[in-house]
Amino acid sequence: MPRRVVISHFFNEAYLLPWWLRHHREIFDHGVLIDCHSTDASVEICRELVPHWEVVPSENATFATLLRDFEIMKHEQRFPDAWKLALNTTEFFVAPALAKMERVMLQHDLVGVRLPAAVMVDTDLGNPPDPAQPLVAQKAVGVWEDEIDFDRLAIPGLTEPTHGRLYHRYTIGAYTPGRHGSHLPGQSNGSRDLGSIWWYGFSPWSDAFKARKLQISTKRDIFDVKSRLGAQHRADIFDLDHRWSKLASLSGELRRAA
């Protein structure tokens, strides 16, 4: 049976990584974790929780969208026969019927499935999550992207459904900028019941979480800034709280992971 491989990049993610790693080590046989020159304990956390996975330094000094996508695909190419998924640290793959999804893909000779996504929003600010318990079981409030009126929402960088990732079995994902789409033939839309992405973009809404969001703007590449790539990262604390309040009014309990 083909291996399942997850590829992710991180920069100073000591707050979220313990939840992310414990969640995904139960799903994937192997992981490639690209360290974007972290200065906190992120690398040590990876080596402690997933000692059998790879932790590699990034080739890029800044958050350069196109170069980062290319770097991820170079690692994908090392596992040509594996099922693959490239994720950010805020993205949790919730897959209650992953084996069934893979069987369906093989039966229909599909190369990849575009996973639906939900934007996770913390509406219970007085109840911080327990670091020792799964995040998806504690913070399961959000809104599915296909139920959002993005024009009315008017949040920079959040203008269409973009957080659904491609679960695929080709050599590389052939991604569009930011890996929000793919040029691969043989794709199909996925089903929430089989697998989805829970994007923890606004959850848990704690000071530590906000701090990790604010740090990204200082790492953006000058080409990205000029080309308006990653515009969602240009925000101060007031912008973030305003965006959270808009999304909180739309959010509700999602089904829990099986």
C-alpha cells in the first residue's frame, strides 16, 4: 500500500506545532517539515514528537510564495508513489474516511482530490484549549468556506475558497501560487464526510496565537509585497480582531472528527 506523506513548512510555531504534530502523526507514515529559520523551540518540538520524520532547513530566507511552493514540490518529488498532502501549520487534515477516499480515487483513476475547507473561529474565548488534548476535539467551531459570501465579508486575502488542499498521488502537486489550486489533470472535488481541511486561522483566539499571526508580515518577500501575494498577512492587531469578529458571527459547531 502506498505511503502517506505530509509536507509542511513552519516559522516559530511552538504554540501550534504540538497539536499539529500529534494530530498528523496518526494519519501519515512520514513527514517532511521545512524549518523557515525558526528562532523558538519549533525544531526541538518536531524532533521530540516525530523523531522518525525529517526536519530540514528551508532554502529560502524569506516567505517567498512561489519559491516556497517550488521547494515543497521538490520534496514531493522524492516520494513519487506516495499519497501526498502539503499543509501549513494552521491546517489540520480531518479525515474520518481516508481509506475510502483513496479507494474511490483509485477506482475512478483520479490523480487528486480537492479537499473542502472550513475556517475555524474561536467563539469561546474564556475556555483556552488544553495542550495535552486534540485541538480538533476542543475547538470545533467555524464556517465552511463554500457557505461564505466573500464579497460581503470583505476580508483582505480571504476573497474565495482557498484553504482546501490537494490530496494527490502524482509526483508533484503542480500548484498555483500559494498551493490554493493545481494544474494537475484528473482532479475531483472531495466530500466533507471523507476528508477536509480545518484551517485554524482564527482559533484558538489567544494572545499567543495572535502573536504568531503578526510575526509573518515581517518575513514577507519583497516580490510578494509588490505582487500582492499573501495580502492576508499584512495586518496589525486591530485588523486581526476586526476580521475575527466578522467571522465569529458566521460560525457554528462543525461535526467532530471521527
